[in-house]
Amino acid sequence: MSFSISLTVNGVRRDVELDDPRVTLLDLLRERLHLTGSKKGCDRGQCGACTVLVGGRRINSCLALAVSHDGADVLTIEGVARGDALHPVQAAFIAHDGLQCGFCTPGQVMSAIGLINEAQAGDDPERVREAMSGNLCRCGAYAGITEAVLEAQQNLVTASQRRSA
Amino acid sequence: MKTFDYVRPATIADAVAAGAQPGASYLAGGTNLLDLMKGGISRPERLVDVTHLTGLDRIERLGDGGMRIGTLVRNADLAHDPEFAKSYPAVAEALLSGASAQLRNAATVGGNLLQRTRCGYFYDPASACNKREPGTGCAARDGENRLHAVLGWSERCIATHPSDFCVPLVALDAIVEIEGRSGRREIALEALYRLPGDTPERESVLEVGDLIVALRLPAEARAFSTHARYLKVRERTSYAFAVVSAGVALRIERGTIREARLALGGVAAKPWRARSAEATLAGGSPNPASFRRAAEAALAEARPSGDNQFKIELARRIVARALALAAAGTPARLPALPASPFASVSGAFA
């Protein structure tokens, strides 16, 4: 059995012929569309390295079947910068040393963008830590990650206020 | 993962017809099912994808004051729905204490009700498990069982139901609407689940083809909204299943408890309603002695299934503390760490 699906990935429509219904969204991105920024850590929804946004919401792409996401609007780490201009979350991760080896970073960044979209954490570091608990970092860069998320959120809020002023 | 046929029905009737075929499983958020399939624990012949069905993702206020939640509503959307969170705050707190933000964005109401146990032996195909393979035995009986059941277990199975969401739902008399081969019916959520007995592989009363289409919370349950909490002990601060949890709701008038609701999580194969404990509270005043009496009543039938005697006293203390928190009043805003016993020291690690 073969399945034809269409998704929007980083703003570009992609028509994909799936020869196997078992392909996850993560494997579709990495192995078929060659977008290897999203990482396969545990492949069981426990580590968050595969986090992408679907319809603006963060999910674990390893626990999503590609065939079920026919029509979805997907944003991956490859789609967040504007050319050489980093996304404010990416820039804040660098500024605050929110990484060491970098393997979990694409998932951390996508999760942080999702968190900021959700607008539930405010400026409380405890709420940020709680909302980022689905992303593990084996290097233990959590302190920098929390600072980066708080600063990026502040920068994005300030920028949007400036735009609407 | 074993391969499968994939079908995407256009209507609920088509879904039920496809779901009634041998070897079929419904697919919604997939956060538990895909994990089980990757581990070879679930091996469906056919996945019936219900996520594209229309009309099952609504949160509605009913004419009688209750609320109806479509089976495809995502956990995060329900927890953050202002009307729902205000009316049933312990349920919102339970939802936000479960899993991670990513999983709460994908996991659905119906899927949460039907999620499988997290018993490590159930997840290990090399271990004996009567739930996974009836008749093979229970590796947990003589294995690592400190997190296993202390109520309602049998020699065949000592696994627990892992849901947080279902605990306050059972306390609040939630109702499940089911579409099946012979039409629509509804049952109390509490009656959806079966205790293991001699057939731990049969976890619910659902029949072949049955599809949960909605969950309803009765209007009466709103009367508890000012005194309702969920409290959960985990082995790490966040993103962990309950060792023990309690969903509590009180109706207090002029210093007297008029009605109490209490259910426990992490202690049995189903969310455990503690009616005898509720009865000890009704008509009395909310104080540490009455809370401890209720806790004793709630665990009166408990017995360890292995290396888990500690869970019984832990559950008593969690019940008493949840009652004290509920009596103090539902907070205007959920704590930074929902349902956590450490919420009172939030910020201590900043």
C-alpha cells in the first residue's frame, strides 16, 4: 500500500509518496526530506530532541505518524532563521551558553519557541523550567537554557510591542 | 514495528465499522500507542485514524450547566480552556501535572482514558506478563514492584493505571459517551475500567469497535470549584508518572463540609474512588483530625503487592495533605509546579 500526502514544511509545500505507513514525522523529515536538524534521541517521546512545531504547537515528531499528518503545517529548526539572521531564541541560546554538545539544541530551541507561543510561563524561571521539562540535556546546560528562554521571550515581546506602537 | 494497514474514515459510523474489524486499533494522538507499537507490545493489523473526523474536538458548555469535551480535544487545550479550568480546576491541575508540554499538545482526551499501564514488565516482551500475553504469569510479582498496586490487585496482575487526568474525573462523576456497533451509549467513567482479577488483559468494558466520542462533566461538579486540588508525588519534579496521587473536591458551607469527593491515582489498575473516606468527611469540619480519619478510611483495604508497603502510608499522607490544600481553597492561579508537593517551595532552586 502506498500513501500520497502533502505537508507544508518551513513554508514550502512538499508532496510525498509514502511506501510504508510506519514512517514517523521525524523519519520523514530526516530520511526523506533530508532535514536532519530535528534529532532522533530516544525515539520514544522521552527526550524532546525531535521537537518540531505542527500548526504552531510543539510536539514530539517521533511519536507522530507522517501519514496521519497529511495537510499539516510543520516548522523545523531549519526554518526559524531568516538567512544569516538567527531567530531570537537561537541567538539567546548562544548568548547564555544554553548548550554544550548541541545534540539536544534543535529540540530545545523549537520547544522554547513553542513555549513562548503558548504564553503561559511569564517571567517566572520555575514556570519556564516546568514548561521545558520535556527536553532533556545530558550536558546539563539547563541554567543557561532557562536564562536564554527568558531573555528571548523578553526580546520577542519588546519587538512585538515596538511593531504595534 | 509490525506493519499495518492504515485507514482514515470520513465519518464516525465508518470509523466504528473499521474499528470493529479483527486486529484494528484506533489512532488518535498516538503518544502511547506508537510507543507501544515501537516496542512490539501492541501489534495492530490495522490503524483506524480518527484524527481527521470532524466535530470531535469541541469543548461545549451544556444547557444544564455541565460541560462536554470531544474525544479529540488535546490535553493542553482542555487544561487551558478558561471556562473548563475555572469550573473543574482539579482536572486542569491534573492535566498540567502529566507528561510534558509536547505530549500534552498531542495527547487526546479519549486516548488518555485508555492509556496502558507503565509497568516495566508489560513493556518488556521478554518478561512474563498476563496482561500482554494471558497465561504467561506476572514477572512483577517477584520483580521490581515498589511502584505497583496496593488496592484492587490480583495474583495475576499488580499493574497500575497511569493517568492523572482520570483521577479527579472519577471523583467528579465524569461520564463517557461511546459510539459502538449498536449505537450510542454512555457510562460513568469509573465503570469504564475493570480490575484485573483473572483477566488483566481486559482493562475496560469497551467492546469491539467501541469508540469513545466524548467526555461529560456534570453541572453538580461545578459546586466544588472553590475547593478542589490534585496532588501528586513523583520520583522527579516534573515529567513523571505518579507514585501516588489524590484528586480532592470539597463543598464547604459555613465551616462545614457538606460533600466531599476523593479519588486516588497510582494505587490500582483504575482511578480509585474512595467513597468510604468521602462519607467520613460529610457533615464534619475541615481539620487535620478529620483529614487523617478520611485518609485511614481511603486506604483501609490496602495491602502491599510487593516491595511497596511505603505507598500505603504515602497515600494516606497525600490524601490528608490534598484535603488540607482543598480546604484552604483553590488557588487563583495554578502553582508553577502543578500538583507538586514542592509547590510551596517554588523558587527555592532559582
